[in-house]
Amino acid sequence: MRIEDRAFKFALLVVEVYKYLQSENEYVLAKQLLRSGTSIGANIEEA
């Protein structure tokens, strides 16, 4: 599996965890997780 595909799958999982954290009112943690977890794909593409 290509690294880009793995990063995309990981980002999808991050979004699921983000939604859960939002439902638990953990807004700051959820926002940080979303930013850092989804930026991996952008960093790979840039490299």
C-alpha cells in the first residue's frame, strides 16, 4: 500500500475520533487532533 493511501486512511480515522471527541465536549483536543492528523497527507505531498 502506498504511503499516500495509508495517510488518507489514517486521516479518515482521525476524523472519526474528532467527531467522537466533539460529542464528548473535548473541543480543544478535537481541534488539535484534526489539524495534526490531517496535515500528514499534505506534508507527504509536499515532500
